Amino acid sequence: MTIFPILVAPDPILKKVAQDVSSVDDALRKQMDNMIETMYHDNGIGLAAPQIGISNRVLVIDLEQSKENPEGKPLFFVNPKVIWESEEMSVYSEGCLSVPEMYADIERPATIRLQYLDYHGKEQELEASDLLATCLQHEIDHLDGILFIDYLSSLKRNIILRKLKKSMKQK
Ligand code: NI
């Protein structure tokens, strides 16, 4: 398996709308395996393909993996589509591997219903709430070229981008 370098904002690939996947084959499964390994390596809970420079509609999530539970519970989503969202909203302090060490409170629908293809290319439907709902919406945004900092005022966003530029220079 390959660990990929993760692109950091303001990389232009992160702003592109990703393409639908036409079939879930071995090459795509290999991409998903590499994505989940990369995500574990960087201690993330979600990763979207554009973050490793691949502009297709694939994302991986694992909310349970930890040192104590190394197997975790990897989830794979291909061509995910939100088909319903609740009026009730919830707020989480979000972070992102492409906006390292920066966090902000973001409000999103508390519950969503989703259609997608799984690791084997099978059509699935899922209702998600709490952290999973937030994480899915955050990752689907990546497929549409949206970062969580895009929900902030341009003033706040620019402060974060400036801090990011500074900290990347020091590395
Ligand atoms: Ni992210």
C-alpha cells in the first residue's frame, strides 16, 4: 500500500469539482486502500480523493480506528449523493488534513440520508447523524471543491490561510 502526500490549501486541485466514478474495479479498490492507509497514517477520520490529487468522487471515513482499536471500522463511499437532509442543524468544531491544525465551528444539517456505491460497487443507502453526518458532508464538500473554511467570513478565512502559509514555510 502507498501513503500519499496530502495536498494543503490553497492547492488548486482542492478547488476542482471531482468526476463521477464509472465503475468500481480493482484499480479503484486499490485507490480506496491507499486512501484509508494515508488517512490512518495522518490520524484523520475522513479523506476525499482530491486531497491526494485524484479528482474522482471517492471518500473514506473511519470514526473508530485508534491505537487501542487498530482495525477500526473503515467506510468507503463512491459517488455519494445526499438525498435528504434534516432541518435540524448541529455544530461541530471541524478540522481538515488539508488545512492542518486549524479548527472552526461549522453548522450543518444534523441528519442526512445518502446514496452511494460501496467498496464492491453495490448500491447502498445510509442515514447518518452526529459526527458521521458532519464528516460525510465535510468530505462530500471536498468532491465539490469546497473546504470548511469556505463557510467562514473572508476575514477569518484569510487569517487561517495566512497562518497556514507561515506554518508550512517552517516545515
Ligand atoms: Ni477535509
